[in-house]
Amino acid sequence: MNPEDFRHFGHTVVDWIADYRATVESRPVLARTPPGAIRAALPPSPPDQGEPFAAILADLDRILLPGITHWQSPNFFAFFPSNTSGPSILAELLSAGLGVQGMLWATSPACTELETHVLDWLAHMLALPDAFLSSTDGGGVIQDTASSAALCALLAARERTTGGASNEHGLAACPPLVAYASSQAHSSIEKAVKIAGLGRTHLRLVPADAAFALRPDALLELIQADRAAGLQPFFLAATVGTTSSNAMDPVAALGPIARDHGLWLHVDAAMSGTAALCPEFRHFFAGLDFADSFNFNPHKWMFTNFDCSCFWVRSRAALIAALSILPEYLRNAATASGAVIDYRDWQIPLGRRFRALKLWFVIRHYGVEGLRREVRRHVALAQEFAAWVRDDPRFELAAPVPLNLVCFRHRAGDAANQTILDRLNASGDLYLTHTRLDGKLTLRMCIGQASTERRHVANAWRRFQQEADALV
Amino acid sequence: MNPEDFRHFGHTVVDWIADYRATVESRPVLARTPPGAIRAALPPSPPDQGEPFAAILADLDRILLPGITHWQSPNFFAFFPSNTSGPSILAELLSAGLGVQGMLWATSPACTELETHVLDWLAHMLALPDAFLSSTDGGGVIQDTASSAALCALLAARERTTGGASNEHGLAACPPLVAYASSQAHSSIEKAVKIAGLGRTHLRLVPADAAFALRPDALLELIQADRAAGLQPFFLAATVGTTSSNAMDPVAALGPIARDHGLWLHVDAAMSGTAALCPEFRHFFAGLDFADSFNFNPHKWMFTNFDCSCFWVRSRAALIAALSILPEYLRNAATASGAVIDYRDWQIPLGRRFRALKLWFVIRHYGVEGLRREVRRHVALAQEFAAWVRDDPRFELAAPVPLNLVCFRHRAGDAANQTILDRLNASGDLYLTHTRLDGKLTLRMCIGQASTERRHVANAWRRFQQEADALV
């Protein structure tokens, strides 16, 4: 495709997306295609000869679109959002067009330096401790997901605790390590513990309190019992805003315990981290001074399309010691000088895209105040929705609503809630998902799309009421 | 940014990329900015209020572009390419615009089903064993990089060998595992061994032969010695086209050894896998019937922009057993039915982009014959370049040239080659990198850009000759 064809078809694709974004509201949110339907519509073999671009685009509409779940719909309230915005999409396009691979500083200084710079900006914007700034011993890096960030934190902690013996000789040669996280922590912590070779039975899922937050007293008891049994506690994952119910682990109370027992404290704020933009929500992040690492995902609630997960460490030396490799074919003068960052040593993969570009576009397009405005708008909508739930005697809130996630349920029990969930999702009017709290099926309504307005939330509540009426 | 503004600025960005692609040839390939220069030009604080889109784009030109190393230049011959194409860029744009997150089948059936389908297409296109097709017990998945694919293979092997005990109880409770790879294998194998908790000292770097290919006899000796010492061999990484010199490990000879000793055989063909499109190059892949997993990167040599690494396994059950998690908030009817693939269980992270779209666009745009034509063109250019080297008494080839990578050096020794390398890269006329073979500094010339024509390669050779003249 020559530059002129690219220009022509590029305009067509931009128009397609503009139209899609203008009309996505009217599409059924959850895809309705049964398993195998998309594949059945695709030819069994690839074409021998190239096809016209228009034919490919037509098949996107005809074959694929019915099988798309519309994550960017203003009526998408499921999971945590994976939201985006115009400036982010266009920066992703520029990143693809430049085609830069930023594994080393030398392979594109602008890719590395913009990333360091924007993560410093964000550290200030979220009022993170100075220890996470690149001007100190710490620094930030973009990971693909919070799962990968948690794994990197765990590996850095493993190497710090074993003095590098794990990387060198393996875990079989190390004291038995134990990690801790809340029973409400994200499944990625268990996955990381498995990947790192520690074994699931060496992860303690610490009991939570009535608000589903990790109990410091229970943590302390477990650590003491493990120590008494000759085990080596080394890692604590705390969550500011759990996936299940947006519970807030008390970092300020957990921090001293982690410090006293030599645990690496990783704080995962995958969605809720964005709230730290607003001073009035920063109390949820009290205690971050104790954290060895911190993570939040602009691809969840900061209008930066997936994937973009920001990860800071207090000691970049500890992270690099765990993940660094330097074969001959990657050696270069800049790396040897020590004056630059080579981000390949801060992550699991070697190669990396130019992801800082979209963060830079988003922050500049919205401005800090613009981002705060959106966060406050979403939180206000969620609080209003929670008030409607509270005022309807058929429903109950199932957990505190600190920010933009409302966990609630119909009082008639699991079957009724499953019916409401299934009927609403099948209707196409909205998409939401569930969790289980206190053993009960619980509906989750997460409000975080740039395009979600009050009318979408009000309509969702109307639909819940209708389905509640229909239960009888 | 509303849809109409998106349309307007989107056209501007498309035009920017079209112009960039039309003119990239004239830019110095390797960025010339010294460390810190980009950061120094960026404001220390983010803006409080949003800025006009045009101002952001202007700063892209003014501040960032001087710090870009132009990976898409036709004069980029460094590392392995990270090449791209118009249809791939536009598919990446569509993927960003749709904003789909495909962790589960249910979160967008089209994202999952197109991926399964296109990876089946590719398995046929590369003549991979039927055991890798989704209609069997195997199947394919898109990873970000070959590093992550190797890690997934290693974890699946670890769990298969330990019967799941490693995930459950940790490596301390398992027999001492040993992995094998060529001394020429990519550094990602060592990194994976460390991440998985095995320890670097449990990776045997098997000696290579004169062509830098793994020696089966040496492998067998090491396995036997390890067994005799009470260790448990479990994993072999073979490479079809090493990063250093494009060496071809003899998979057909290694396969029976892996089979006889119960090793998981992972075959990494990160760049050279694309060559299997052409029947005349498939002899390099003989023996894949023995492989438990196979990987190649369309983002290296198949015009699909980074990241896109295709990974197949013979037993998807083994991969899923190693990586599966299922918290309550991800449960859904489709997953429970067992009738669908949830790709979150095939990879390290949980979330995932709609990457199959760009593969689908690229394959349909070029057609199988069109892709073959490009591969053959690049191989022919590399062979012609190798002939020029062979015919110039000042230079020598440093390794066989099976495909599109030429490893060569000036006969005057390391200092002369370092001078040539530094001067050419500083000139901006081309960008190449080095390796070390037989202890000697060696220049690497890798030809794999869609936009590289004979004149670019001929000019590169002319520049080598000029720098050789200047040495005297």
C-alpha cells in the first residue's frame, strides 16, 4: 500500500471509527453471536492473491461487528471499564505509523524519554511519593497490564529477599518464601505466585473485614505464624479498589507491618488509581510512602486505550536486578554509559511499543483539570445510582461505594439476581457483570466511560426496576 | 473529542503518517539526540487545562521526531526488523477505535474467533503440523513477543513435568528441573528460566557447531550427565534462525532426543518463521512434528506491526493447566459451557487487545502469494549482498546466510569493524547492529522492510566499501 493509497483508505477508516463512535450507543452492548458463528462466516482458507481494501472493510461490518461486545458503549457497565478517547486512539495510530520499538534507549530515545517524563508527570498528578520519581532511585514504566506489573513486583521482591539466589540457583536453593494478599485480591496475584515458581500454597489469602478490606491484624497473625514455622515472608500485595467490590485495603496500617517484617509492599490500584488525580479522593492512598511499588491502569479509567498500565518502583535497581539481560547483540554505547534507561530491563518481554505517546496526548488534550472533571462526574453518577438503590426497598447495597463501582442486589436472592443479570445483558440495553459477596450473587455497576452521561445511568436504573417488576 | 473533531483530526494524523512514510527514507535512521535532550525540551509539569490538538501534533514534529530511530526506514538493517505495512497500521487503528478487550470469549466473540481462525490459516500457510490446529488438541494464540511465548512454553513444560506440583506447592517441592538451549539461543530463554524460578544454573547452554547451530550430540551428553546426577531434564528450546547469526538448529535431529527423554520441545522462529510461507525454505523447519510448541513473530518479517507474536501448542490443555485462573467475577455461561476459548488462560496477562484484526488485514491485503513474493525478494537481496561481500577481498562472511541476515566483517579486525559500524550509524545513511561470532566483532545486515528496495541495499554496500577505503 503506497502512501497515497494509505492516505485514501486511512481517511475511510477514520470516518468508519467516527461513525462507530457516534452510533455505538444504539448497538446491543453484549454480542449475541453463539459460539462458532463468526468462524463459520469466515472462509476456511486465506486468499492466494491480495484483496481490495474495501472488501476487507466490508467484511468487518458484515462478519465481525455482530460478534463485537461494545466496550466503548456508554451503556457498558461491566467488569472494570477499558475506556478510551479520541486523542488516545489517534496517538495509538501515530505509534503504529512510526512503528518504533523501544526496547533500548538507543532504539528511539524519544520513546524512552517521553515515557520517563510522562510517568514523572503522573506521579505528581497522583501525588505519589517522591521516591517514585526518576530523579530519585525509583522510577516509572509502562506495562501492558496490572497482572504483568504485579509479576514484576513479585520477581523484584523474590530477588531482593534471596539476594539474587533465586535467579541464579532457583527457588529450590532458597528459604521457603511466603506472599500475602487479601482474600479479595485480584487473581493475577495468585497467577504471579504460580509463574514465579513459589506455589499457590505459599500465598496466604488474608481474611477481609466487613467492608472487604484486608485486615492488618489477620495479616500480622499469619506472618508471625509463618515465621514461627520457619518460613520467610517476603511480599504483600495491597489493593486500593479491589476488582470484586472496590474495597480499599488500609495501606497506612499495612505499611508498617510490611516494613517491620521486610516485606516488599506492592499496591495495586488498577482502576481506582485514577481517582488520586482528585485531592478529595487521596485519603484512599494514604500510606503509599511505605510502598515499594505502585500500579494503576490509565487503560481502565483514564481514557487511554488498552494496553497502558503504569508501574512505579522505589528502587529501580531492585527491579533491574531481577529482570536484566544483556546479550552481545543488544550492547551499545548509550547502555554502556549508564546515562540512559533501557526499559527492556523493567518488564517481562524484550520488545515494546511507543505507548507513552497516548498518555502524553491524553494528558495534554484533557489537562489535569479536565481529567479530574471526568473522574468527579463518574463518581457523582455512581453515588447517585447508589442512592437510588438505597431508596428502593427491593434492592440493597452489598458493599460500600467509595468511588465509581456500585455493588448491589435484589433482596429476593441469587436466582432473582441471576434472572435480572441475564435478562438485562440479553436485552442489549446495557452490559454488567457480577461478583459474589458474603456468599451472595451481587450485581456490579461500574461507571467509567468517557461517553456515559447521566441519562445512560438513569436508563440503566429504570431497566433494573423494570426487571424487578417482572420478577413477580 | 466529539466524533466530528475526531474525524477532522483523524484525517490530519493519517496525512501525517502518509507523509512520514513517503519521506522516512530521507531521515537519518538512527536518532542523534544525546541522552536527556528530549526530556529537556518537554515542560516539567503537565498542563492544567486541555491544549489544542494542533499544538500537540506540532510538538510531535518539533520535540519528539528528532529523537526517533526510524524503524520503518528502508535503510534500517539493524537487529531483526519490526516491520509494518499500511493495512496493518489501519487495522491497529480500527482495533484502538473498537476498544475491545478480549480476555474472554464473551467479552467479544469476534476477537477470539478471528484469532483462532487466522492462526489456523497461518498454520496452513506455514505448513505447520496438523497437531497445532484448533480442530485438534492444539491451537494458536497471539502473544506480545517471542519472549512471552517462550515463558508460556516453559511454564507449560514445568507443570507437565511436575504434574502440577510446581503451581501448587512451588519448585522447592519438585525434583530439580533442567532446561536446555543452544549457546546461541535468545536471551529470553535465560530470562524465562529465571522468571519461572528455576535458576540460571539449571539452564544448559549447549555448544553449537561451526555454523552456530545446536549440536545434538552435545545435547545428548548433557542430558545423560544431568540424569546421572539425579536431575530432571524437562525443556528444550530450539531456534530456527538465531538472533545473533540466523543459525538453524537441526530440529529433526533434536526432536527424537527430546521425545526419548520427555523434554518439552519449543521451537522459536521469531524472525525466520515467516520464511516457511515459501515451500523452498521449509526444509529449515523439518522436524516440527516433534515440537510441543512453535512461535514466530509477524511483527518481525510479516508486515504486521509490533506487537504480534504467534504461538502454537500441541496440547492446549497443558498450556491452560499452567496458566488458568477463574475468579468469580470472570465466570460466565459461555466459559462454563466449555464450548469456547478464553485466551486469558493462554498468556501471562489477563487483558488483551484485538490483535487478530491486523493479521487478518495483512494476509488478505497481500494474499499468500503476495507475502511469499516479499520474502523471496528480501532473501534474494540478502544473497546478492552476501555475494558482494564474498567478492571483496577486504571482507569475509562470518556465518552461513540461509535467508535474509548477512553476518560479515572486515578482515582488519575488531577495531576496524567498530569504526565502520560507528561511522555508518553516525552518518544516518543506514542503521545496522553487531554481534560477536567466534570471538570476533561481526556486522549484521538484516533485510526485511517492506520498503527496502535493491537500491537501498546497493547503497548500503557502497557505503561499506567507502568506509573500508577510509580505513587505510
